[in-house]
Amino acid sequence: MKRYLPHVLFAGLALTGPARAITPAGLRDLIAAGGRVALVDLRSQAAYEAGTIPDAMRMTAREAERKPFVGRVVLFDDGTGPDRAGPAATRLAERNTQVQAEALVGGFAAWCDAGEPTTARPGLRLAHERYVTYQDLTGPLAAQADDVVLLDLRPAPAPAPDPAPLQALAAPAVEAGGRDAAPLPVNLAAELPGFAVTRTPPGVAPEGGGGGIRPLASAGADRPAPLYVLIDNGDGSAGAMARKLKVAGFSRVAILVGGETSIRRKGQPGLQRRGSGAGLDEERDGTPDYATVVDEEVHP
């Protein structure tokens, strides 16, 4: 079923330095009006072959910067990891004064969520699990924190008990618990400042009034949804939630590798486990891709 996002905030272009940004709705209108535009897909070759925006050409950011483009150029990445299209568009604009370089807001994921046409085979949509690391959150994603929401899937902390009855047992409890005492939950807002944090999945009423996750078309967004980074406590709830959101039309979803433990350990090596058969695709120019494991097919 075809879905369109309203585009009140970004009906045209939004200036972001030397490069500009354009929403999926803005790009759709530009193409429909017969505007001449070169579309550059920065994702991996495998992702490009699985489906892309019609007439888009696939190349690395480095190749795009050296291409002798003239006129309007829109670059896009997957939209589920650190922004590559924005910096690439900026560098292209700086190197080539003959182009008007723009980055697609929300990347290919936002284009798909808006119900726009792709070259993917009709009837099937490959569902990827996408991952980001602690280093991503404290590095490149921190620079785009206004476009990222941390979705806390850990069990809600239990109410603090009345301390009075426990005072007499405090000392023995400390001795008995010792180093084996359960660590306190990580405070996401304190450990990852700058990001919005929520326990409410997108498309769900904050009061939890039932009805499950509403499809993106009825969620009332007036611009592409932000990137949701799912954080669990290692119980697998992030993967399950990612699949639910995907079915509801939210593709800008990534899972934090290692969950809460990764944050507690500051992303120390040895914790970056992605599951069986998972791993980042490496581009020829050393640029990583963020699509990792194909684990199911979603029938729209």
C-alpha cells in the first residue's frame, strides 16, 4: 500500500552548510515535476542490487566527489547509521562549483517508509537487522543527536523500597553481596548526553493505551522519522522490537551492539557480538556499510 508523508517542514530544501538537504517528499515532487537530478546511492553493492531509488547510480562517496557532475545531485545512504550522505554532499559541493549537492533526509529507509517507488522486487521486502556500536553513539551519531532517539527497552526499574526496615540488614547484605551484587542500571541520559531517550516505541500512545504499534502512515509525522537506536539488557528484546517496527513501516531502526553492557563497559573490545553470520560489509574505499544480517522477508 502506498504511503506519503506530509512535508510541511521540508517542502523544498533546508540549508545545512555548503550542502543542502531534501526530504523524500521534496525529492518525489522534484522528480514528478520533471526536474533533472542525478541520484547517487552510497550504500553497498548488495544493498543497491536488492533495491534502490529508480535511476539512481551506485558509487562510493569518494567516487562521487570525483565525478564531473553538473547541476543538481542528491546523495543518499541507508539512513540507519552515522550520516554519510551529508558529509559527502558537502565535500562534493566544495570540490565542484558546478553542482548543487543535496543529501536525502533519512536516507533510503525514509524513502521506503514514505511509500515511494523503488527497484525492489514487488511483493517482498528484505528485512535487515542493522547495528550501531557504542563508538558510533559517542562519535559520529553524537554529531547528529537531534536526528537520533534512544529507545530504552530494558525493564522499568522497580520502585525504591522503604529504607527503614532494611537499615538493620544493610551491613550483612553488603558483606553477603560483595562483588556479586547486581549493578545499578545504566542511566542512558547521563552516559549518552545529547540524545532524546524514551521507553515508548514510535507509533504507540505514550500512556500505553493498547492497540500495538500503529503504522507509520497514521503516526502523524510531518517529516521523516528519526533514527531509533534500540537498547536492551541482552534479552533479545531489541531484535524483536526492530522486527515489529519494520512491519509497521519504521525502517530507520538500529540495534546497539551489546546493549546496556556495551555502555557499561564503554564499548570495550570483545563485546561487539552481532550474532551468527553477522558483520559489517566493507566498501572498497574502506567505508563501512550499516546493513548486516538479512533474517527474514516481510510481505507488505
